Amino acid sequence: MDFSVVPANLQRMMRLLDVSPKLLAASIGMSERSLYRRFKDPGKFTLDELDKITRKYGISFDKL
């Protein structure tokens, strides 16, 4: 899976749903700092983290 587009897609989703980075990070059980690290290096996102995001915010993996 190519994770390079994940940060931009997540940031777009956050704007559309009015979700702050702090709230997104908390909703998947990580610190805000860790979330920003993953934005810089998207390959570090785990499938479990992405799964939590898709379930919490009702989006599909293909939208990430």
C-alpha cells in the first residue's frame, strides 16, 4: 500500500469533519506529537491505526 497520500487525505478529512489533530490522535490512542510524526513519515502508520480512523469517522480505506 502506498502511504504517501495518507497525510493529505487525513488532513482533508479533518478539515471537512472539523476534527483537530489533538482529537484525531486521541481517538486512535496516540499523542498529537506521534500523529505529526506519522504525517511526516506516513509509512509508520499501522493498519490498526488506519482501521481505527476509518471506523471512528466512517470513511473507507480507499479514501485514505
